[in-house]
Amino acid sequence: MRRDENIMHYSANELKARRGESLTDWRKVDAMTDNELDEIIASDDNERGFAPDWTRAELVLPEPKQSVNLRLDRDIVEFFKGQGRGHISRMQAVLKAYVDAHQPKT
């Protein structure tokens, strides 16, 4: 397998340390006028000609989650809690992945 030199590898601790790190000079951005910002956007090849059509935009609100009382084995709860904050969201993601994998393909 060819190794791509553009791929960066980080440990979980390194990613936590980098969280919130921004390469944007916000003081420079805040000092820009709207016209200057429009000129920069217009000069960007990826943005040139981009004009979103907001006339067909819809507001889609997420479905409220359903509260359930669920009894789980202690080792399962400890595993997810051991990974830090967000253990309930991770449990939800695992269940969602299971459901998606077992849904009939349409």
C-alpha cells in the first residue's frame, strides 16, 4: 500500500490538545469590511459563481428524542463511560448503526 504523505496521524490525546485550535486570524477577519470580504470570496475559484437559491429552502427541525428507561449490564455502561463525556450519544450511535445495518435496502 502506498503511503500518502498528506495524511496526518494523531493520537486521541493529541486530538484533544488540538481541539479548538484555529488557524484563522480572527482579528484580521474582524477588521475587514463587508466589501473587502466580498472581494476575497469573489477571487476564490471555489466560490466563484456560487449563488445559493434560498427560495426553496425548508426549515427542517429534528424529531424530538424519546425518553426510555433502559437497564444495561454494568460492563457495558462502564465501557462507554470510560471513553469520557458523551457516553449516551455514543450508545445511541451504536444502536443507530445497528438499525441502519439491519434495515431492508430500498
